[in-house]
Amino acid sequence: MKLLLDENLPVKLKFRLIARGIEAFTVTDKKWNSRKNGELLSLMLDEGFTHLLTFDRGISFQQNFLAYPVCVVIIIAPSNNYAIIMDVFEEIVEALNKSQKGAISVLHPLKK
């Protein structure tokens, strides 16, 4: 698995994922900041990424992920604060490991 963390996520989340054996990079690592979603997906495919983790709830309406060979995990939570995201960290890892093509949402317990 080669994972890209969208720029709307805390950078230190990358290190938690790496500790779980996931090859993770941030958008900033790749110098892809401020890219539109379509361009970002093309860059990901060119670089061999298989997964995208994002907090962008609208992304699933902007792109047809079934047309791309990537798994997109969308975190739905009250904020993109690190502590809030860590509340669903295990669910995020589980969703990433499912490795299915298309978009998957991980809901924060407060949003269920």
C-alpha cells in the first residue's frame, strides 16, 4: 500500500500510519499542495499510489472513484484536529486495509 494524506490532515498522522507499516506520504512531501482533485489523482497514479486519505467530504461528489484504481478513505468527523481523528484511527487503518477501489467513509462516533 502506498498512501497519500491530503493536505487537510495533520502531518503527524503520517507517522502513526508509518508505525503501522503503511508507506505514507503527505501532499506537502510530494510538493502537490493546492492541486485540484482530478490533477491530484493523476499525479497519484503516475507515482504508484494506491490509497488516498482525506477529510474532504465533497471529493466523492467531484470524482468518480470507480474509474480510478485507488481506494479513497474519507474521514467524516467534527474537525480535522489530530485528537479527533485519533478517535477513529483504528477504523481508518481497517478501511485502508480493505484496499477496495472506490470511496469509503469513516465516521467519527459523534457523527453517527
